[in-house]
Amino acid sequence: MYTVGKHANSRILVVRLGALGDIIHTLPAVASLKHSHPGAHLTWMVEPRWACLLEDNPFVDEVMLLQRDRPSGLIESWRNLRAERYDFAVDFQGLIKSALVASAARPDRIFGFHHTEVRERAAAVFYSNEIQTHSIHVVDKNLDLASAAGASSELRVFPLPAGREEGELPSGDFVLACPLAGWRSKQWPIEYYGVLAQRLRQEVGIPLVLNGPPSATEAFSEIADAVANFSGLAGLLYATRRATAVLGVDSGPLHVAAALGKAGIALFGPTDPARNGPYGDSMRVLRSPSAVTSYKRGAAIDESMKRISPSEVFEALKAVLGERRHRAGCLA
């Protein structure tokens, strides 16, 4: 374990540029670093589109933006990095671009995952300290890296902003689903949501809300019985907090729900829920017994996702909603 001086002038640089789920999975590690070095100034370098996730984070003193959309933006980001000297940097991303960012800051040390554990092995060339982890879930791997960088106590917390209302939402209870994922192979067939929405309305009396960006308008229009909610990240945070239960696939919105402790169902196919599943115990995972773990970015929906039937998902959600109503009745 590395120990940085815990005086007011100590500076820590965290690099996790994106994306949604990955930033969520890094929050506990960063909280642990700051909690263990309360006198240090902690800066998080992130891409602009994800910066709103770090608003009002009590464990982050400064959010620095990596602006890559134009040469002048890159120069400005480089100057900001060089304006201060850092005691150490921690690269939680393991890519060449993130390692270059950490190196550009000229820290005394750079901590990163072992070259056998990063997606781009060349990134480890920039690390002074390569860390091998034995944990399975990404959250725990990040905590291991933070521990090696001097985090003496673990804080398994996910400080997320409240978000704000965007788009249409029901006034009462609803189930929230975010059908899209970065890899199409991880998605559940869009027509299945229509079957599920119909049964939720008819048999449980609760609507299904589909959240996504405005570009999902055409896809969501096929689901007549669901409520379409188009929003950005702030709207997603707000809708997730308001939802009675959540249905998710292996994508960022699922990890937002798990971080907020929402009850719900997670659908998994080609990726391993032990490594990438919802963190904590608030959500139940459904996965076909015949699913084969693969991290290939498939362009078509994986067959294992198609084998999770709308009926199976409905019964699982019905049980979750029943448990919630039972708890609410006991508290009344």
C-alpha cells in the first residue's frame, strides 16, 4: 500500500473518462481514496458528457474535463493537467488514452491494473505500480486498486446527484426499463417489452416506462402499451429514483439503479453477471442456463437474451412488486 502525506497540499488525480456504468463502478473506490486522505485535494478527470454524474460528490474536490473534440480543447486539458503537481494518479480505465492522461499530469507515481487485466496492455507501460486483483466484480476490483494506492478503509457508497425531471412520466407507480445497450448483443428484443407492458397494465395495473435518448423515438413507437420517456442523464437519474421497480440489461442505467438500491430485475446473456452484474442485493438476475459468456461486441441480439421470455420476466417483476407492496403495508 502506498501512503501519501495527509497534509492540505497533497494532490490525487483519478482518471476514469467514461462511460456511465464504468463511472458508477468507480465511485466507491474514489470515495475510499478521499476518505483515507481527507486532507488531500482529489481531482477526477472525465469526459464532458459524463461530468454531471460527479455533481455535488462530497469525495471529489475538482472535476477536470478532457476535451477531445477539437485540438484547442486538448491543449487546454493538457495545460490544466500540468498546472499542478500530483503526488500520485490512479488510472481506473486501463486504456492507452487514460494512461496518457495520467502520465501528462507528471505525478510521482501512477497506479493501474496489471497488464494482464487491462483491455489495452500497452497502457501498463505508463504505470509505476501495476496492481493484480483477485476480486470478481468490477466494483471490488476498483476498490482493490484504490487500496493499493493508499485507501486504508473501504466506503461502498455511490454518491449520485438527484437529477431532474425530463420527458413524460406517470404520476403514480411505474416500472422503468432502459432497453438500449452499447452492444446490441446485450439487449432484450424490443417486441418483448410490448408483451410485458401489456401484462403489467392488465394484471398488475402499473405502466411500463421505456427510457432512452430522443434517437430511440422510432424503436419505442412500436411499443403501444408502454410510456416513452426521452431524456439525458439527469432525466435518467430522476426517473430511476422515482421508479417503483427497474428492469435492466447490462448497461449503464442498470448500474445506476443498483447504485441507488432500487428493486428490480436484471437480464443477462453474453456477459457475466458475477463480474458485471448489478452491485449489491437489491436486484435479481435472470440469465438463460445455456448462456455462454463472451465479451465480443455483437451486432445482433444474443440468442441467450431471446431465451428469457416475457412471461418469465413478468412473473419475476410481479414478485418484486408484491414484496414492495407488502413492505409498504407493514410500514403503514
